[in-house]
Amino acid sequence: MATAEQELEQFRQFVISRLGADSTDATLDELFDLWRHENPSEELHAENVAAIAASIEDFKRGERGTLAGEHSAELRREFGIPES
């Protein structure tokens, strides 16, 4: 497990590399969000792995979910958007 000091140094290096490579106008918040996305916490990683494992088990039991078109139709009805 990384210490706060190690994470801060990793973030600093990330920002320096982004600012140098991208010539970005990104805000500190945007850079932090991007860094968090690319470097999830151990807890978030564990949650994601568990969710994927659960989805695989659902699939093995024959659950295939809902077709995307059904969700789209439901959202259109909910928000009063006419079908095209």
C-alpha cells in the first residue's frame, strides 16, 4: 500500500509529464481526475474486480441483461423524447 507521501510524489510526476507532453491547459482538478482514473485506489480496483466477477457468474447462469434498445426506449418514454 502506497503512503500519502508516495502517492503525492506519483501525482507530482504525473502532472509534470502531462504538462510537458500535452502542453495542456487542464486545471489541477482535471489533472487529478485523470490521474485518479489512471491510478485507481486499491479499494476501487477490488470493487471493479468483484463487479466483473459477479457479471461473469451472472452470464454463466444464463443472465444476459437487457438489450440496449430497451433501455433507450425506456429513457425516451421517461423523458418524453419522441422516437426517431
